[in-house]
Amino acid sequence: MPEGDIPMRGSAAPTSPGAWDARSEALLGAPALTPPAADTLGPHTAEDTVDTPASGITPAPGETDPTPPRENATQPPRDTDREAPTAPAAAPGTDAAPGTDREAVPGTTPPAAVPVARPRRGNADPVKVLMHRHRELCERAVDPLEIAAGLEAQGFTDRTAARFRHRDVFSLAEELYARVPRGSAPAAPPVPAAPGTDAWVLAALAPGAAAALTGVGLAVTHGPVRTAVGAAGALLLTGALLLAVRRGPFRAPDGGTVPAARLWTLWLLAYAVCGDGLLTQVLSGGPDGPWDLTPGPLLGLALAVAPAAWCARLFAHRARRRIADSRGLADFAASARALLLGTVTLQLLALTVLLGLTAFSPGALALGALLLLARLLTVHGFPETAAAALAAAGAAEALALASVLAARVPVPGFDGLAAPVRAVVDTWGPGAVPTLVCGATALGLLAHATGALSRASAHATP
């Protein structure tokens, strides 16, 4: 080693014997190529207490580095120094950004960004929106059943109720009924009960009593007196029928009747008395004088008003009870259909017994079923359908008589108009016309009633 040179010491000095060449001495004696960048290495931690010399070479044990130590190098870092600045993320496919204190390890996935919670859209309480939309219905209802009926009438189903976090319309109606505020308006004074609570029973018995009195009068009178008794009995029976449909189970809501339905009902009853005799005379070229009257079926129909009213009341009460017990529209619809079929069957059995006591007629039996279904639909909010059915049956009977009379017109082709009616009468008799007409209309009305009266909205009115 040449004289005057400082011998190399420390861990960087070679330990093997031998001469040093000039190149090795120059490399080891030169300062570090990459000086430490304190500003880019981030804050110091507890592990940074050992200082590194500016030359980049660690001194040997027992030696001191000529470089003065940094200020506060041995002091513990403050809390503010522990917070490292956030380094910008490197773009994909590029090197890490300079100044980062951590290098990405190959084969690892960088931590995913924490998802930011989005604000919920819509209303947190959908029932509240529905309550404000149908507030008048909810305030007017006296029980949850009326709210359920009103919602069902507007097209609500159990699937619609599921959107409002309820399993069916009934549970949704119960919440609406419970949440609508009440009690702000003064309660109406209780209506005193009428002295004749069961007055509808007397009204239902009135048609049968009027028809029975008329029948007795026709049996004991003759000539013009008999005609007068028959006319008076017809007026009395008409008044009794009007009284029966305005009291009790047959009473329709205010404004829920069609005036034309009364006229068609009177026509059907009149045809049950004198239609068969008139048709027989028209087919034989008449009418020639008075024709035969059959008041027996009319008496049976009048007597059947009382059991029909009882069946209607039973149907209404049982249907409202089924609403309270059912937990879904489908469940209620199935039970209401069975209840309707049972009510109609019970009334037909009672009418069959009464017609057997007076004068049985299949046409009167079909007419009784038609009138019962029409009245049930009228009472429960479907007067237009009932009136249309009665009008169709009355028009069909009138058309049968008119077709026979039109066949007498001397116009080519008109003589064949009476062929259908004549074929039916020749095969089954004149009573087959009202039987077919009323029976077909009653079946169609029954099919419609099984769908209309199985809805909860049809039983909203007690």
C-alpha cells in the first residue's frame, strides 16, 4: 500500500491478503452514488434510530463517523410524524410512483377500494305513501275489511301487497286502518235501534201473503168479479214485492238499482202466469178470447221470497266472516264461491218444495234462480249486470211471441221465423220456452256471480 494513504477499514475492507489495484481503491474511496433522500423516504420510525453515514458505508465497530448526527435523531417520533402522506397509485403497466415507501410484491392483489354506500332511492316507508293516496278510504272505513275491499276493488292483489312488505291485502289493510289517525272529529252520536229490528222478516213474508189471498179470491169468484180480484191481487203483489226489496237483505245501496230491472221483473212474472196459454193460442192462429192462466207457479215464487231473503242474509253474513278469517284473496275467493253455490242450491231446494205444494213448473224454478242471482248481484254492487240479464230473458220471451206473430206477415221468408219456437213447443210443450230462456240466463249469471261475488269488494257494505 503506498505511503500516505489511509488504510481501508470496516466491513467494506477486503479480508484476503494481496495488493490493491488502483481501480478498487478508487471505487471504495469514492462517495456513495445514491445519497440518502430524507425527504422522500417518509417519516422515521423506531427502527430508524441507527444513522447511516453520508458515504453509504457503515463504520466498523468502535469507530465514529465523521459526519455529524442529525438533529433529533434519537428522539421518538411525534404522533404527527407517524401519519405518512398518501402516495399516488401507479397506473397499470407502469412503474411504481417515486417516493413510495412500499414496493408491490409480485403475485399479490392490491387492496380493493372501500365501496362508498349509495343513498337509498325511494321512500323508506311505502305504506305511508299508500296511506296518503287512499286517506279518504282509510278515514271513512269502520273496520279493516272495508279498506281491504276498497283496495281489492282498485285492482290490489296479494302480489301487489308484497310490494308494500305485506303477505296479503288483508294485513296491508289492517296496518292502514291502524295508522290512519282518528278521533280528531267528534264522534257521531249512536243511532238508536229501530223498534222493529226484524221488520224485514215481515216484508219478506208480504209477497207470499198477498199471492195467497189473491189465489183464494180467484178460486171463489167468477165473471167480472174474478177479473177485478185478479187485478187487485196483481197490484197488491207488486206493492209487496217492492216492500220486500227495500227492507233487509234484499235492500240495495242508495242509487244501486236500475229502474228498468223492475219492469223486466214484472214482465217475467206476468209471463209465468199467462205466457204459456198465450203462446199456445198464438201458435194455433189466435188469440181467440181469453187464454188460460196458471197462477200456481206465481204463488210458489211469492212464497219463496221469505227463504230467499234468509239465504241472502246468510250469504252476506258468512261472506263477511270469511273475509275476517281468510288470510289471502285467493283463500277468500274459493270460500266465497262455495258459499254462493251452497246458497243457490239451498234456495232451489226450498223453491222446489213450495212449487210442489202449489203447481210445479220447471220454468218457474229457473225463473226463481234467475231472480235470486239478479238480486244478489244488485245488493252487492252489480246492478247493471243484473238488469242486463233480466232484460235479456224478458226480451227472449217477448221475441218468441213476436216471431210467431211475424210469421203471419205475407212476406217471403217470414213464415220460417216461427219454426224454432214451434219445434220447441211441439217437442217439450209451451213451458219449455221460459225454461230454456230463464235457465240459460241463470246459468250465465251464475258464472258471472261466482267471479263477481267472490271478491272482497263485493262485501264492503254490511
